[in-house]
Amino acid sequence: MSPSAGVFTPKSNLVDGTRINVGDVLGIVGDHEVRSLFDGVLQNFISVEGERVTAHQPIAWLRTI
């Protein structure tokens, strides 16, 4: 989830199928890091690079493991 409103920039090395741990950085919104709230596998990004997002907007789909 986005920590604040702003423009989303995904972390460049993340691709679908990447294993994500709690606290891993998924991208940046403005000056704030977007961190995963749980462990899982990245299914895809909901938000695209350069998209304006709102606070608490979902950023990515993760499948729990």
C-alpha cells in the first residue's frame, strides 16, 4: 500500500514471481518507500511507473506463501 499520495516509481529489479519478505521495498512514492506488509510472491504491480497514487492505495498483488 502506498504510504502517501504522490507519483509511484517501482523498484527496478522486481519482476513477477519475485519472492518478497515483510519490509522489502517495492518502490517509492514521492520521498517515501513502499514496503511490503507481508511475505509473498509478487504477482504483478497494480500501479505503473509514473502513476499518481493516493495514500493507502494498493500498489502490487502478492500471493501469500
